Amino acid sequence: MLRITHSERVAIGEAIEQELEGRVGRPAAETKENFPEFPQGQTRDLAAKAAGFGNGKTYEQAKKPAKEN
């Protein structure tokens, strides 16, 4: 089983936050391309879920000690 450390999970979450940074609203309805489902929710919550944290608040709390090390 793959074991990911606490600081690695925070790093994953931060990378996802950077990728999602600047997104505003939904894509235009007139978009002709067939894109996958647009992720809904706050960036913090999406990054938290992908990194394996329960919610965005827990992820924010986890980032503080990781930054101190």
C-alpha cells in the first residue's frame, strides 16, 4: 500500500490549487467542444478532497504546520 506523508498531501493540494487558480464561474454555454464535467465547489475544497483531506477547513489547518517545517 502506498503511504503518502502529511507534507506530501499538502504539497499535492497546493499543486491542485495552483492549477485551479483564477477559475471564475462556469464555461460559456456556447462552448462547442465536449469537455468533461466542470468541477463545482471552492478551490480549497476540491484540492482538499483530491489530496485526501476530509474538507477544506482540515486542509487549511494541515497547511500551517507543513509551512513551519
